[in-house]
Amino acid sequence: MDEDIYELHVCDKGRWSCVERFRSTERDEAVNEANRYFASPSVEAVRVIREAFDQAEQVFKQKTIFRNAKPKTDIPSFSAKAPPPRKVAPARAAPAPAKPSPKPVEDAAPIGSIRRTEPAVLNATFNFVRRLVIAATIAIVLSGAVFLAQRLSATQHLFQNIAPEALNGAVVLLFIISFFISLYLFTRTETRARARAAREAPAAPPAASAAAPVEAPPSWSDRELPIGAPEAAPPPTLAEPEPADLPAEPAPPPELEKPPEKPLVEELPAAGSVDRETLLRFFRDGMMHQNTQPFLAEGKMAPHNRFGCHLFLLGAGKACLAASRSDPAQLGPVLQSALELLGTDAQRARSFIAKEDEYAKDPKYKAMIQVGYKAMDRFMAGNTGSASALGQALKAWNTSDTAAEAQGDNIAIMFTDMVSSVETTQALGDQGMMKLVQTHNLIVGSVLKTHRGHQVKHTGDGIMAVFPRIADGVAASCEIQRQIAEHNRVTASTFLKVRMGLAVGQPIRDQDDYFGTVVQLASRLCNCAGEAEICVADAVAEQLSGTRRFSFTDSREVRLKGFAELQKMRFLQWSERATASA
């Protein structure tokens, strides 16, 4: 457990609530803030709790590091069971006892099924709803008064020259304006009142502020401390070890040698610690969101989805470092903490991070990384909907091979069309034409499977398909024409004549269909092609300029229907020899 979060809990009028959270480096600030709340007359008790994730048990655990209370009898206990009274040595401090075996924490839950009450959030929600109700009441009273005034005989003459429709619209407008003005005024008044109360709050008593917080016993199950100032650790030189404790002396050194091992891998400067905690909070919110729960079975995630989470976190970590302008070399230590929450040990986490450049070359992996990057951007900007991004990304990760790819990188769009389909139908009849269409579909479908393509839909006499890799789309186009030429060569019936168009870009995806300029361009280029020709956008040839696998004609400009400007296109030259897929 290498990352802590400190929570400040306040007991006010017999009820505990979590009022603030602090980072792992703000422990002293948490205790000082607890003392400040304790000075308030209405506060009965305060406590500071440290929360961390236990990698071995896969649960979030808590322990109390500071607690103070006023002399009242009805202060509720924060935990279900009070701790046994501690014995104080009369003259000298005894040696530190051997660590007891950890007890199971009753309220800890496995990852994926964490249930935590957030009183501070509930209080803020209640205050917001209360302001809405008050503002709506004032708006109803004002607009209702105007509405009734036009109905009363005493004031009806004031509205004689106003059309009823305009008057009703004015009433609605009055309601909206008065509602938002009232809501704004109430919000500003409450904000100023809270700020004034914070400034006028008395300082903490000397006795309370002088109490220095001390770590609670090492066992996570011992979560309670006696009411009052925290216990001070006994000085190590006050007592000599007794003979009975001598056999236990060799045991502590191994415990003391283990903690330094982890910082050798994960120790970070102060900036890296902030980035790491931001990533942990982002990931924990995503894991607890309802969109992610279908991918968690009894708190565990399938290996395929866990790898998708790794890629998602890789993008989120890069966005976090970019936003804080931290050294990119800190990505490894920052990301490793989050990966360990998924059960990935340090060695495997380092191996994954070392392959970052390799993963970025795969379109599907790269798309998942980009989704994580964009989600972290929204999280850093304060967008509360960013927590749902992990579940949505995992859904796309499991939907199809092209689901995530189409969201972040250029893809190839291909259209096929049977030339002179109307004339062919008149010559062969509907049944004959249907057999020709089925032959076209069989050829195209088999080529798509071997070239990682995905058929989007039928377009009547052809199909629309997408390819995550541009080279696959170009190779598939050549292979389709080659197989059609082979079919025509061995078949004595009417020739199957097909033309094709290919473009590259980032279309807009809506469920299982694609839209946008690149789709329209591929369709128009298909219409420019002739029998057995493949017409491609100039961008296709430019992106494949580094390979000699394909041959294109010189670029030319054509006017396409619906496009205001001339478009550059080329013809893809194919031969009847088989083209190997990438």
C-alpha cells in the first residue's frame, strides 16, 4: 500500500460526516483542519482516518490516526466495535510487541463492489435542492401574481392592448428570469455566509493544537484510538529488552528491510506523488461507476478486459503528466501504482510500460490509449461524467475489433458497386441478378476476413466496408478485383463487373454505421471508377508512399458531386497475381 488518502470526519449533533479529503502529503494539514473544526461550539468530536488499498486482500482499508472529543456521553462510535482499553506502563515503556496477525476488516469490500457513504456530498445535494425549491417558489409567486392580475376585473384593463399569446409568453419568461435570479442570489448569499463563518472561527485551543498525530498501531483492524490526544510513541531508549523478549529481537529486522525495497522502484518526487494520486482517484472513480460493474465478476476482471484497462490507464497517465507539465519519465512510477490495483505485480507492470511504443502501433490498442487520454483530460477539467468513460471504453473493447479503433485513428473506407446493374438485371432477370449479387458478396466477404476488414452495410449493388489499417484496405481492393477477374475467366456466364472507391480519414461513428466527409468522398470516388477500376483519394497514396507494395497513377483533380472544391484522386493499379496481406 503506497498511496494514502486522509479523510476528516466530524461529529456534529450526534452525527458523523466526512467533510474533507487530503492527499498523502497533507497529513499535517488534515490534523490542523481537524483541530480547527474541533474549536467550533457545535462540533462534538473529530477524527482523521487514513485510507489505502491493500494489494494482498484487494480491499480498501482504513485506520484512525487522530481523534479528539469533547466531554459528552452520547457521541456515536465510528466503528461497530470499540477497541479494548490500553494498558499504560507505570514506570518505563516496554519494547514494541510483535505485530499481531491482521484481522479481517468488516466494512472493507472487494474492488468493484465498494460501497461508501458520502455525507458531505449528500449535504451539498440537499442544500442545492433546497435552493432550487426556494427559487422555484419565488418564481411561481411572481409569475402567478401577474397571471392572476390579468384575470381580475380590477386590473384587467391594464392588459387590454396586449395579445393573450404575448402575455402568456411574458409570464413564462418572468418565471424563468426570476427563478435563475433567485437561485443566483441564494447561492451567493450562502457562499458568503460560509466564508464569513470560516474567517470568524476561533483558533484551536493550545492543548488541542499541541497534540501531534502519531501513527496508529500497524494492524489495519485496530481502527480506534482513545478519545483525546493521540498516543505518543515511547522513546526507544527508555527501556531495556527483557530476557523473555530476546528471542523476538531477530524478527523485526526483516520487517524493517522490506519498506526500502519498494521505493527503489516507485519512489517519486513531490510532483510525481500528486500525479500518481490524481491517477488513482480517477481510476477508482471509474472502477466504482455502474458502467464498469458488468465487467467485474465478484470483484475480479477477466484478463482480456484487464489488459484493456492497462491501455486505458496508459493514456490517462500520459494526459495527467501533460496537464501538470511533469517529466514524461515519471510515467512508469505513476502508472505502476494504478496497475497494481488490478493485481499486476511490479515486474509485469514495468514490462507493460516498456512496451508503450509497441502498443501504440496497433490501431485498436492506440484507440484505447487515446480514450483514456481524453477521459483524463475531462477529469482534470472537473467533468463529473468522466467516471463513466472506463465502462464505455470496455464495452467498445468487447464489442468488435473495430469498435475502439474507429474512435481515434485514421481508417480506410471502401465502397464497391456493380457496373451496369440495371442493364444486367434486364438481361438476366431478377433471379439471375440475385445470383450475381451473391457471388459478389461471397468474394468480398472472404477477402474482408483475410484482410481484417469489417462490412458496415449493403448499398444495393455493392457494400461499404472499413479497415483499421489503410494498407489492408488497399490490399483488399486489389484482391477483390483479382478474384472477380478469376471468376470471370472460368465462368461462361455474364461477367461480374465491379468498380471500387477508397478514401481515408476519421469518420463519425453512430452505433454500427459511419458518417462524414470521408464516407461521402469514398462513395463519390467509387462512382468515378470504371469497370474493374479502383479509384482512391490522393491521401491514400500519400500515406502509403513509404511502401513499394502498391502502384498508383499520377494525381489528378476531379469535380465530385456535392464538393465545392476539386478533389485529388488516383487510380490503384492492380494485377491478376495474388496480393499478400500485411
